[in-house]
Amino acid sequence: MRNINFLTQKPIAHRGLHDGDVAENSLIAFSRAIDAGYPIELDVQLTIDGKLVVFHDWTLNRMTGVNGRVSEMKYSNMQNLTLGSSNQKILLLEDVLNLVDEVVPIVIEIKSKSYFNFEICEKVASALKKYDGDFAISSFNPFVMRWFRKNKSEIIRGQNFTDFKNDNFVVSWIKRVSLYIGWLISNNKPDFFAIRAQMLPNSFPAHSAKKHKKPILTYAIRDYNEYVRIENDIDNEFFDGKPYINN
């Protein structure tokens, strides 16, 4: 039986241990998390030439100042770009796996807008084939999680949920309902749920997690008062900067 206890033993550094001087999803951010003994969350998406890059946004603009979508770029054209105001470069998933080297657990968020193009699933599964450390995968894409349930059921998987707060009210509700429906149709049976703090404790995913006795990991806690509001409803957090749990 798979042991998922590592997901709830210690707060997880969201995109590594980063701050104003240390860029997210960077070598230094991950190294700092390892040194501090924190598990690491990171984002992976696919370039046009099939490389698994560790990068959160769909576009390069915010983190590199360069226009362009990650999915439309060759990795060779991204190699010399730097993250934020640092000199840190965009990493490949294999770079992070080699760096972590099984020292701390990893949660890999798979970013894929296409519901039915599973190239990224196959490549992530291949990259993790010989990795013996503790790890899990997650995604907002329910059909990515269904692919892993059907093809790599031994891999621990989590379904992510957000409230689409950056969209207007109508669009955010349409997107949220679409995500719920996609998750229900996919029947991906996640091992854990990653739910935005502002959706707790009363949302459909939260009630589903509790009903099926699955761990709830949260992210984007805004302040201590919000943490106090939801602390009895979560099992762990993805934190930015400093964790609220155990502090």
C-alpha cells in the first residue's frame, strides 16, 4: 500500500523557498528548501520541443520579461533567460530531481491546458521511473490525473482546485463549475486535494475530500487570521516565504 504520510508531515515550500531576492522555481529556491528540510512543490510544463521545464506561468513575461508562451518556445531559446532580477536560469525537471536526490519529498504540479494530449504525462512518468524518493504529482487538469490513475496508479496524485479569483464573477463561476464537472467526469480518484485557502472550508471539493477522508492541502493563505479560520480544516499547506503551520 502506498504511504502518503509525507504529504502531511511538514509544510511544503511552494515553488521552493523563495522571496524578493530569490526567484521561484529556481535552483537557489530549491536548495534553500532542501537545506531547511522542507518538502518542495514545483511546476512542470512542456515546451514545443518536448522538454519538461520547471516554470509556473503559461507565459514568460512575468518571470523573464520576454514575451511568449512556454508551450510555443523551444528550450534552446529559453536557456539563457533569467528568472526575475536574479541570475538563475529556467530548470528542467531532471535538474531538480538530480538536485533533490531523494533528500526531501517533492510535489510536481503538471501544467497542461489540453485535456486529451497526454505527452506531458508520459514524459513525467518516464522522468520519475527511476526516482526512489518520496514524490507526488498534482494538476488542475482532471484528465491528466485520470491518465495517471489508469496508467501509473502507483504514483500518488492530487487534484488541484482554485476559485479563478483573477477573472470577473461570471467567468470565474463558469470556470469553477467546468473544473468541477471535468473532475467528476474524469473519475480520477485523487489521493489528496490541493484547494485554495479562500475556498475553505465550504466548497464542493472540500466536502468531497472530507467525505472520502482524503488529505486537504491548501495554498495562498493570505494572513494569520485566514490561517486560524481554516486551520482545523486542512492537513498541510503549500507556503510562500514562511509557513503558518507550526509557527
